[in-house]
Amino acid sequence: MRSALKKLFRMKLPKWLGLGLIVGAIAFATSAFAQQALEINPKLTAQMRVTNASFPGTVHLLPATLETTQWGWFNNAQPPVLSIKSGDTVVVETMMHSHNQVVPGKTIEELKKLRTDFPGRGPHTLTGPIFVESAEPGDVLKLRILRVTPRSYAANFNLPGMFGLFPDKFPDGQVKYLYLDMERKVAQFSKGIEIPLAPFPGTLGVARAEPGQYSSVPPGPYGGNLDIRDLTAGSTLYLPVFVKGGLVWTGDSHAAQGNGEINLTALETAFKELVLNISVVKGQKLDFPRGETAKDWITIGIDEDLNKALENAKTETAKFLADQRKISIADAAKLMPQVSDCRISQVVNRVRGIHCLNPKTVQAKKTVQYPTISNAEYYVTAASGKDLNAVMKSASIALIELLQKKEKMTRLDAYGLTSMQMDCRLSKLTAEEKGLSCLLPKSLWVGKRTA
């Protein structure tokens, strides 16, 4: 323990630690001591193994404790909390944000303080890292999501005047705690409004190549806070490896989320179990994360500017389509608007995201609709223009205002519901004009559901 503390105080710590330095040092040292012991003594890793024939490979249990989690940061020098072989399965537990401090009973003022008192770190509690034997830089890690079981509660909140897409328009804060009815697979947002549950890990990533301590907020080539709601149970995420062992983290657990997540939060929860089967793929170069569902391959583009994120998504998609269909990059770029269904992943993580769904069937073309006005199934708002950042703001604020008018919702409730259930689809992808349709299912209102 003493050596761990000495090591910590030699580090160049960020200024935001302030008065919390001593508490943070003790927590870090405790974690570092336990993790170093894990590296030295393989028996500890062995004790995490269990017999379970229902999952492939050796099965490991990874609980979320102060020793196995970090609050708001990644560091490729962090000692692993678990070492596994390629093909093994890990049953991972996660915590709520800020080391389990975002729980029912906490006020919005207390939640805001967790961010203002610790501005240099993200809010997420991350379980890991997991060291994958035989994983080397240049390899790819294949993470199959086999099962996701959340806790019985979740939260959605708007920090007053902070973050989100519209901090200036929503200077007042609100937090709502919701019960997750796993039997019916819904959460009641308010009287007469039910959100269907579709749990997925908002953050799932590997260590970045660069040394040092980095906030968990922005995603990158290493994955991380991608917030892609399609990565539910049954899907797979492929991540390029940058350091030996890969070092896998997960957290920011969601019970549901919109394609946009505009008020900063989804339906935030923790997972009782996130079952990951992890294997190393040799000889396959990947520059950026890629997802896979039963029907589609998911290509991803990110940047602080949505316009550049779109161009990055188009580049990644063209490369994928060229490889999948054995055509030139130029022909793939021309084909993309006909086959690729692109959505806004999130716009609140400093680095914004767009992901595109590309059918596995090579003859298939997209059939998704891009309505511009409301219909029997959806409340719809649409916008177009050269700047996708402005287009996104225009379409989403219009949807919030539409819900206030049509459903008599409060501003903050409309903001929260759109963040968790809005689906923003890109109808036009050219540099000269981007088109966006943002949809919200009317079936969320119990009385509007059709047989």
C-alpha cells in the first residue's frame, strides 16, 4: 500500500483533485495495490473463474468494486484487474456514475456538484481493465455481447445550464428516477408514458495508444463512449488493439437511449451482468471500431464537428462497402446513399458521433423512411442545410416544442424523453446539403398504441 501511495504522489496529478487529493490517493492506492497483487499472484485471477457450460470458453466473474473500477478516466498504464485468454467469457458488473453516487434520493444539485467538483474526469464508472492474452497492437478484439441485465432502477437528468445540446435553453435542472420493469421490459417515464427497455453499454473500449490519464467522456478509435444503441445483446463490437493485452473497459450502462442523447443522459443505470465473450482476431487491420448485428454491419464516424463526423462515417462506410462487395472505393462511395442507413449516435460527448447501418445481404438496399411531418406512428420534425450541427439543433428543438404543444409536456420532460427515445435519421449526406428527420414513437403513450 505504501509503495502504491508513493507512486501516486510522484505522478503529475490534474489540478481538479484539489481538496479531494487525499481521498483520491487512498482509493487509487487501494485499487493499485489490489491490482498489482492480482498481476503478481495468478491465483487471484483463477478464483474469478467459474464453471458455466452455457457460455463459451472459460468463464470469469468481474464484480464492480472500488478495486476493479475507475471513476471517469482511462490510462494505458493502469494494471489490469483480470487476465483472460482469447475466447474466454467475462461476466462483468458495472456501477452507476461517480462510483455509485447517482442513485435514487440524490438531488439534481448533488448531481451537479459531482461534475463541478471534479471537472477533469468524466462521470462514468468504468469496470476494468481486462487484459487479453495474445492481444498485440495491430490485432483486433472481437467483443460479443451475450447478455445484458440491468439493475431495477435508472435515472435521466439535465444538469442545470451545463452540457447537453441546449445548455442555454435549459438553465434549470431535473432528475427523474425510473423503475425498470424487466418482466414487461418497460420503464414508466410519467403517467401514461412507457419507455421500452433496450439495455446496452454506452462505453465499451480498449486502452488508447497515448500514455497518460484521459477523461472517459470523448470516444475515439479505441471505442469508449460511443453511445450506439444498436449494440445490445446479440451484437458484436470490433476494436483495434493499441497496447499489449488490449485492456478492455466498460461502463456508462444504459437501459435505453435515443439516437441523439441530447440532454447529456440516456436512461442511465448499472448492469448486474454484462456478459462479454472476448477473442483476438489476428491478421485483420481495423483503423476504427466497427459493430455487427444480426442484420447489419455498423460503421462509425466521430469528430467534434458533426459535418466532419459525417465525412469520417462516409469514409469508413465506403471502405467497408468496397471490401464487402469487391468494388472500388469510388463506386462504394456512390453506392452508400442507396444502402447505408446513417443515424446520429450522440452529440454531447465533446466528440460527436454518427453510425451507419449497412446490410449484410449484399443485394439489399435500404428501406428506411425519412418522413418530414408527423404521421400515425411518429411525431416528426425535419430540417436541412449545409451545417449538420445547426440542422441537428433545429430538428431536435422543434421536436421538443412539438411535444410541449401536442402532449402538454413540460420543457424538461420533453427534453428528457427526446434524449432517451428520439431517432434522428440522415436523409441527405452531401457536403452541400444535409437532411435530417427526427422521429419519436407515438406508441410511448399507452393510449396511442394500436393492436
